[in-house]
Amino acid sequence: MNLKKHALALALAAIMIASSLLIGYYYSQSAMRPKALVFLAYAPYWFQYLRGNNWTDVARDLELVKYMGFDGVRIHYEYVVKYDLVEQLLKYARDLGLKVIWATHATYWNNRYLTADFPNETIMNNYKEELSAIASASSKYPNVLYISVFYPIPFTEVSNISYTKVLQHIHSEEFNEALKEIVSYVKSFGVKCAVESEGIPKDFPVDFVDNSDAYFIQPYSGFEWNTIGTQNISDWKSYFEKSGKKVYIGEYGFRTWKPDKHWDFGMVSNDTIKAELIKQYFDYASKEFEIITYFAMYDGDGGWGLLNQDGSVRLSGLSASQWLVTRE
């Protein structure tokens, strides 16, 4: 009887040891798998007009990004340099444990200069001046992962030039050499520089910028409502992977409303559907990319936001936060 008990004890011990080894193997393999960093797009200028550029509000917003469970904040830089927020943003993001990616654009879609005029001397000099302020400060903060430089594509809807002319422009030597020059300039500060396209690859097949460190893409969900559009995401990824560089999602989100005469991409019927699709997007994209982004914290030019303008969290924001804080 004692021998039987002894044998049983040995068997149980063996099972426990084997289970421990399997569990340890499982967790070691899980640790080896790349875990996507999830960023929230944030544009301080969207509320500058409403709140008077109050740093207290900016600080609170960064705290909310962290509280919701995001790994980092993707800052759209317009007005950040103008109002001297660069160092404050970087320091506070670092203190909160947030990583930073900067999103930059030479003309901000005709808001300051005609995009079709890129790369004239005035645009290049102004862009470099702004990038200098960002890159020089960012070089001191290891939590800054990339400065992203957008292809300044003069889309036909805003440039009043033909589609043929747009393609000629973005494939011109002058256009592409200027982008290489900008990337080199950013990298001269010791900061990684990515290039990013808003143009659908099949419609606006941009040339690759050889000296970029990575590519960010903006696939959204296409023009079909109430879907995450996995095929659209996959198509964008496949196009830019041909560059041989890492590909990340720079912008992707859902909106419940849009301005008149605006493209229909990313549209959903209501915030309840948006809340469910956000979880589907995070589930899918976190397995396909090492860095993904949700666009955006606030509405801006459409109902993108996870938060209301007063900082209160919408159902879609709660859904995003729940996914983030419970992810493995």
C-alpha cells in the first residue's frame, strides 16, 4: 500500500514538473512574440481655439492617454512649435512613461502653403526650421521612437490639378530628392525618421525613400461602412513592405460624422458600433504590426474621438481602454 502511495506521489510530482515546464515554455514563447505598441493620436491644435492653449489641459490629456492604457502618444505637431510646447510635451510624456511619435507635414494640406508647390525653397526652409525644433529636443528623450514625415501629395480634391499631374509630381526627381533631404536632416539629430503616406497605394503609388528608417501607413477601413476592412489594411501593408523597411500603422480610426464634401473613409453608424470595431481592430492589427495607432483622441474634422471635448470618455473610449488594460 505504501509502495502504491509512493508511486502515486511520484507520478503527481512528475505531472506537476511537466506542467511547470510547459507553462514556463508557453510564457517564454509569449515573451518572444512581438507585442504591438498601441499609440493614441493627439493634436493639441484641435483644442487650441477652444481652450486658449492651456498647458493644464495638455497635461491632463497626456495623463488620460496613460490612464486609458496606451503605450504612447502620436503628436500631430502643428502649433506645437509655434506655441513652444515641444520640450514640455516630451518631458511630461517621459515622466508618465509614454512613448512618443511625431507626425509632421510640410504644408498641412494647403493650410500654410500650397502642397502642389512643394518643394520650393520657402516650404523647405520653414519645414526644416520646425523639424529642427522637434528633432533637437527629441534627441534628448529616448522615449521618442520616430519623427514621421508625410509625403506632401497634392490630392486633386484640394490642389486643382489633374490626377495625371499629381502622379507626375510625386514621381518627379525634385519631389523625391527633397524628401530624402528632409529625412537626412531629421536623422542628423540622431532621431529615427519614418515616411508616411495618406494616399491609397493603388491610386497614389509613391516612390520609396531609400534613407527612411520605416514607413507609417493610413489604411483606415476604406469606403465601406461599419467594418475594419482587413483587406484594405493588408493591401497597404503589402505595398510598403516592398521597400524592405518596417511598416507600422500611423493612422487608423472610425468616425460617426464627417464634414460636408469630405471622403467617406472610416465611417460608422454610431458610437456603439465604433466601440466594437475598435476591439476588432486592436485584435487584428496587434498581431500584424509592431506599432499601431488609433486616430484620434478628439474629433477634429469628424467624429473620430474616444473622448468628448471636455475630456469625458465615450463608450468607444471605454472599449479601447478595456482592451488595452486586459491585453495579455
